[in-house]
Amino acid sequence: MATSPWPVMLLCGVSSLAMAVEDDWTRREAAGHISVEDATWPVAQEVWLTGATVMPVTREPIENGTIGIRDGRIVYVGTDAPPAGARVIDATGKYITPGLIDTHSHLGVYPSPNLHAHADGNEMVAPETPAAWAEHGVWPQDPGFDRAIAGGITTLQILPGSANVIGGRGVVLRPVAMRGSRAMRFPGAPDTVKMACGENPKRVYGQRGGPYTRMGNVAHLRAAYAEAKAAMEGGDGGGRKRKGASAEGRGSDDLGLQTLIGVLRGDILLQVHCYRADDMLGYMQVGEEYGFSIRSFHHAVEAYKIRDILADKQVSVSTWSDWWGFKAEAFDAVLPNAAMVADAGGRAIIHSDSAIGVQRLNQEAAKAWQDGIDAGFEHSASEALRWVTVNPAWALGIHEETGSLDVGLRGDIVVWSSHPLSTYAVADQVFIDGHRVHDAEHPVNRSDFLRGWEVRP
Amino acid sequence: MIPLLLTLVHALTPAHAADCFYVSGVVAHTPDGPVADATVAWDGTRLLHVGPGAAPQGCQARAVPEGAHVTPGFVAMPTTIGVREISLEDGTHSNHWPGDQVAASVRVADGYNPYSSLVPITRLGGVTHSLVQPDGGLVAGQPAAVRLAGDTQAEVVVAGHRALWIAPGKLGSRPAGLAALRELFSGADLSGTTLGEHITSADRSVLSRARKERWTLYVPANRASDIEALLRFVDDVPMPLVIVGGAEAWMHAEGLARRGVAVVVDPLVYGPGGMDAIHGRKDNAAVLAEAGVDVILSSFESHNARALRFVAGNAVRGGMSHADAIKAITHTPGKVLGLKGQGSLSAGGSPTLAIWTDDPLDVTGRLHALWIDGRPIALESRQSRLVDAWRVLDGPVAPITTTHPR
């Protein structure tokens, strides 16, 4: 099956869109997601891989396993031989995992090389910019996309920066450069919204009208959602008919409100930059007050202190293996953070937030896994791999499409040279929708920026 | 709070010089490469035995996991450990003097805090020594070589490493910076010039001594042409040079090797991160080592200097030999910093050693024990204490009443 352009349907478990396709909000969403460039990929040739240790992550690894991909989807995972005459890749001695998923990337919006002109990730003009969309800042020529694929990444969420209390929409992309970012979108993935608590908004806006404090951050957040809630309900909360509110009372022509209403409807998934436990609890309270839920806290270095609550409320935790200390709110980070979250039954995710880390996200998961074992929070290798596969897929609302090796899911897989939870593992081959997009023996460059520098003087 | 700090910093009581210990059946990472099934023995002052064969009589055996590896302590450079507790909090910085273009007389060592939370945290990555850098202008000051154990500056600052941190680009343009450096080291009278306003008599005296005594110059540079210009600079002003960054250093591997110029590189960074690193490549470190350049591997991080061993593992992943990668975080930086007896696991050297459950460059290798100059180091840090404090969540976390005896 070819990938399809937006809008097909938002994925199950996330959206009420399918049931409400005719409402104003949905119609405006569809118009905002038109792709000018044809975003349809050709159907990949059928392929089978044999002889590898297949690590589905949702169940135990399969020694000497076989995996088949037809029409871009996984059609078989087990120990049988491929059908006669099938195209077979011998992966004896290799390890096969789902394609890795990074919930926190700024590739394209803060591309390499680092140039002022290409810094398109933070719309630092006001503390709330929900009308801004990351995909409108993504530079598809960022060489980082190819580097990410070479590290086994098949899906990533590109987020606006964290200067703003509400920074704008994030976008879930395939890291395969197209001419425009719209055509790189993961087909059917819900939009996301980036919010931030703590130090960043108050640092950026403290001298520019506020918020000046954490109190101000929360006040701004409540005001924004109070307005959105009123608009969604057809008024401004003060009994007056709000300009822009639709006759049906389901939406608004205001683009920022359109975004926030999407959050309140549950159609747009919230991704919140937050470090400290108390800050996280504060934003969760606002969610309970206005009726939104947070899909993932990002960075969340103090998640271990509230891991019971996060697990209970089904809030996933996107964190690093070991970053700390660069700011006061990152001072209480601990190495087994992810392992402690998982221990409490929560969804742990290892994210990169880095053009370097995204190139070896498997190693970051491996470090966090081993650090958990050292600290007495032991998990299986499959659980550690879930931190960079199915858990991030869930945080992005695409877990029924990718993130594990289950029949019916997209053919997003990585063939590793050795156990993927090792420093030395190399992604030998990477497949997206059954297309081989990376071959370590024959690397390709898709970035125009990197062309021609080898020409001799 | 005080008792906690003292426990952390004092680690454990120093081993008695007469006590001697050994581990056997380990992989010992010596300057000549790994030695399998080796015995390593040490007392409070020196390594007594490294290699095949039995330990000296009377030494106590220390149990180690099967397949253990022993390395020297790792050397992280450059860092801001001990001079920058929290990056975004200027008030916690004591290595930063913006605006002073010539701060030759300023010594980072005077601002170094041996009680920094980064010290025990970094040690848990097997890192035992560091070069702490200043951050300023053209001549940023004198970096400090430190040992990551001990209570006072006098105890931890490694004497004898005479060096200056130089950043030509900080003067506005790189050629202007190099031109100014030629003037500064020639002893020219710059009073009356813009630069002259920054130069104290102490700076002048340090610059003159540095030139005469051939202090080491640390200079950040990534672009091949900048490295080339620096090589010409030290041809004119002969002083030991360490290139810091070196993303495109492989393009001048031969010239670097011939002049004995050391290069500090991060093998993870090729992207390119900046326009000065367009020609960066993942086997940069491997190519430099192959050409005989003194390669030092670095993460260029301070809070995460503990990850140095994984950086080295990635150099191996990028094509460097395992032995070269170990050397690039032990012997070579030890040599550049003038750490006598450190950085190599050989009899007679300092008893600074890390014992690992497995290959330390892979994530599966875990730190089993650490000794610095004959002192056993507790494998604890502020972070491990946080984990202990939050290990169990059962009901209200903070006790409402205290049961502490009065």
C-alpha cells in the first residue's frame, strides 16, 4: 500500500475525527494540510529478511527469525522460510528491530550547519504562538535527516523550540528529504502542539512583557485555554458571542484557537517541555481544569519523583539517558530516570533533542537501560527498545501504524550489525514502508547542501 | 548537609601505603595494548605489577567479575568541571571573564571548586583527571589540570602544567587574532593600542615566560585552513600546540604529526555542525591516529564528561582501533597534561585505575571499582543519593513527622 497524503484519517485511539468529518474544525484542518507536492510514495517491492534475531519489542526476540514486507506492510514475523521465489535478504547474524522513533527533534528547524538564517524553530515574538507550525520552518535539505536515517531513525517529531508557553504545532515526519516538508509527513499522523513550562518562557519574556515567573507561565497557559474553551463552546466565556466562533459553536477562524481547540478535542496531541516534578504537576492541573491531557512530557528529568502519578494518568515521559546540569531545572536529573518510570508502569521514551544524539538513539536507550540495571531497576532488552520504538509511537499517536514488528504495521525496520543495545552496533540497512532508504555499504546523500564540496580547488 | 558532603568528598580513608591489593584474570589495558588474563597489583603509592604472572607476595586479592577489564583513569579535556556548576547560571561560573581580551595572568585553578557536584558524578564514568578551561577573549588565561579527588585546590591541581588558552577568533576575526598573538609573544609594546588596554604588567610577564618556557597553547580550531594557519604560527613562534576541535584536522594529518601537534576531537560530530566543519568525517580520529598524530578524544562536555568512554567507543565504531581509542582518553591526554605516572597502566606508575565488568567502551561495561592515586573511591554521587532518596514511592513521599531521635 502506498502512503497516502493527508487527510486520510487520524489514527485510532486518538481522534474523534472519523465520526465528525463534517464539522468546521475538521474542514479547516483538511484545508490547512493540503499538499501541493505529491506526497504519495510508490509501492515498495516485496522483501523478506531471514536468519536474524528479530526483536519485535512487543514480544520476545525470535532467534533465526524471518520477516516479510509486502505492499509496504509487515506480512509475516516468525521462523518460517520465505515463500518460494520471494526476494530474500540474508540477514544471518544480524538483529532486526522496528525503525527507531524520536519524539523530540529540531532537525530542519535548527538544521546543520548552524546558520542564523536557518534558525526557524522558535517563534519568539510572543509567549503564545499556537498558530505557528513547525513544518513551515522545516528545511528538507538539512543533512541531519540522512544522518538520522543512518542511525536507524524512521520517524521523528519535529518540534518548535521551548521559548514559548505555547510554541506552536509540531509535525511527525519521515526523515526522507522531499522537496517540501509537507510531503515528508508521516501519513495520517495527528498534529501535535509544543508547550513549555519552567525557565525558558520566563527567561525569554521576563523583560518583554512576561511571563516573568513560573506564576506567569501558568497564568498565560490558563488564559489561553480559557479562551479556547470559550471559543469551542461558542462564546468568550462572558456570555458574548465571540467573533470568529462558528455558528455550530465548534471552532474558530482564529488560527491559534483552531490549534488549541484541536488540543481540547483530543485531536492534537500535547507535547510539553518540562523538567521539574512540581512544574509537571502544575501543567497537569491546568489540563484537568480545562479538559486537555498531556501525551508526553519532554526532558522531564524529575519524572522519577512523580513516576506513580505519570503512570496513573497515562502521561509518557520523553527524556535523555544522561543530560543534566545545563540549567537549574535540570540539576536533579538521575541516570535511571527512564528505568524508574518504566518500573512504575509508565511509558518511558528516550528522545534526542539533538542532531548528534539522533544519530545513535539506540545507544542512548542502551545507556539508560544499563544505568537502570546498575541502580536496581532492571528491565529486559525488549523494554529498553520500547523506549525508542513503540512508546514514542504511542506518544505521537501512530502506534497502530509503526513502532513494533507486528503484522499489519508499516514496513519500518532496521537491520543492525550487532545487538542494537551496544555502542558498536551500526544500522546496516533501514527500511521505511518497505523501501530500503539506507544501506551502510552504499550510503546515499539526499541533501543538496552537501553536494559539490569535494570539488578540488 | 555538611556530613553528607564530607562523606562524598572524603570518599573513603586513604589506603595505607603498606597495604597492597591485586586483581587477576582481567584484561589490562596497557600502553602497548590489551593484555588478557593479566594480574594488576598496586599499593597506596604505585602500581606494582601489570601483566601476566602472579602478584607480589602478601598482596590481598580483590574480587572482580569474570571478564573484568582494568584501565587507567580517563582524562577528560577540555571541561569546565569545578568552575561552572550550572551552565545557564552565570553566578555559578568562575572561569569566565568576557571583555578581557588578554587575561594571560588569570589562572583557572584559583577558581576551581573541588567540592563541585560534577566531580563525583564525572568519576563514575571512570574519569579521574581533567583539563579545566578558561573562557574569555584572545588570551583567555591559564587552564588547570586537576585530579578529580581531593578536598583542596592545593591537593587537586596538578602542578607543572603550564599552558595558555588562546582563541584567535575572539578578537573579531581569526587573522586579526593571529596577528595580535604574534605581537603579544614578540614582547611588542602595545600600550596605546586598543589591545594594550587589556594588558596588565602581570599579563606581559606571563606572556614572556610562556614564550621562553614554551608553555602549551590550547587553541580551538575546526576548519582545515585555520589549522594550517596555526601550524604556520607555531613554525614562527615555536610553542607546543594543542588543536581543540579539529573537525577537519584529518586534512592536515601529516603536518600535525610532523610537528607533534596534538588534536582534541569529538568523533561523534560530523554533520556538519558548522560551516567550519563541512569536511568533517566519522573516521577523523582514526585517520589522525593512523598518521601518528597525538589524538585526544573528547565529548566537549562537562556535565557529561562521564560519557567519555562512550565517545571513545564511537571512535571505534568510526574505524579507530580499540587500543588507540583507549590511548586517546588515557595515555595521550596524560602526556599532554604532564600527569606524571598517570594515564598508563604500567608498573611504577600511579595507582589510578578503573575496574570494569566488561569492555569499558561499550555500554555493557560497568564501573566496578575506582582507585585514584591509591585511594579507593566510593561509587556515589549527588545523583546516586537522589536515586536512593526516591527509590521507594509509598504514599505521601515527604514524612510529615520526624522520627529522628532528638
